[in-house]
Amino acid sequence: TYSRQGDNEKAILEFQEFIEKYPQSELIKSAHFEMGKDLYNLKNYKLALSELKKISTDEALYLIGKSSKELGDQEGEITAFEELREKYPQSDFSQEAYFRLGNYYYNQERYKEAIEEFNKIVQFFPQSPLLSETYYWMGWGYFKLTDYKKANEYFNKVEEDEENLDLGQRTKFMAAESWYNLKDYQKARAAYEKFIGMYPDISLSANAQYAIAWTYLENKEYESSIEEFKKLISIYPDSKFTEEAQFRVSKNYFLSGDKNM
């Protein structure tokens, strides 16, 4: 057919003619769908929607959601994806729907609902290419709910991805942050130190060095804290933490009771 040959415009004309000639045909829904798909491929999203809304197959609902997104209609996108995952929970097209819904609920601060959506990807699509990002956002969902143990568990599930190095870096940092919030300062420190060892030159390493100093300060180990704050000042002089680090060094000298250190 024209459609399969990628000649979308010719295909649209043929489908229009078919719809006009055979409005009662058993193939009418397929014609509307194929026409909608061709219009979507031509980036004519408004007209694509008018055709696709006549059908409620999994692929049609997926393209309705995608078209709505392209038109900046978030409500339309979310409605389509909610219907898609309700009617076709295990369809391949539902993977992206769960992911988009998870992000939507997360941004609405509806963290439990976000986790539920992301977990459907884990449940139904264990080989999904979205799996690492899914674990990352589940980690953040639990972190926001202050369930730091679960957050740490999911951050640690994220695998190294050469195509998305930034994700791996942020995940390792957040795993350390989870230990810190659990007040397990020894494990937090080890995780921060490992992070700095792996990524010494990225901006988050300054955050990690700052946090290491605080793991000592939280335990009133002032001398070690001073050493780590000094390290921060020396290695990351342009960091947003440098000014506070200088203040903490002075204050920790006072707290340690040794003003001549």
C-alpha cells in the first residue's frame, strides 16, 4: 500500500476517498486509523487526532497521547495514556504510557501514584529499555516519601548506561544521600568517597565532599570534619559550598576546643 511505502500524502487521499465511498464498510475504523497514523507521521497532529479519536485500539490511544503532547495538551495526553493503560495494561504501547503517567504524578507530588505507575513497567516489561530510568524515578518517589531505605534500594538497581552517563552519576549520588538521611553516616561516607573516586571532575563531587565533612560533623568528630571541609576548599575552590566550608572550619576549631589546630 501507499502507507507502507511511506508515501503518506497519497495514502491520505486514498483513505479519504475510501471513507467517503464506503462509510458502512467493516474496514472503516481501520481506514480512519491508517489515515490518522499517516497524518501523525506528517506532523499534522490536529487532523491526526480527529481521525484517531474514532478508534480506541492500543496504538490509536498511544498516538492520541503523543499527538496531544506535541500540541501541548497535557490533559489530553494524560487522559489518553490513562485509558491506554486501563484497557491494555500489558500492551507494548503501555510502557511509555506508564512512564509518562509516572512522571506526571511525580511532578504533581503524587508520589505513591507515581511509584505505582513506574512499578507496572517493572512488573509487565522486565526487559524494557525504560527500566533504568524507571528505577531512578522510583528511587526519587520513595526519597520524597522519606522512605530512604526503599529509595536506596531502587537507586542501586539502576545499571550503568554508556548512553546516559548523567543518570548513572546522579543515581550513585542519590544512593549516598539515602544513607545520609538514614543517619548511617559510615555507609554514606563510603558511598560519597566512591562517587568522588569515580567522578572527580563533575560538579556533584563538590556536593559529595561537602556531605563527607557533614558525616563527621553529625557525629561531633570535629577534627575529621575540619580536614574534609579544608579538602573541599582546596579541591573545589569555586564551589557554592566553599564559603560555608570556611565558616565551618572556623566554627569546628572552636567546637573542638583547640583554637591552635
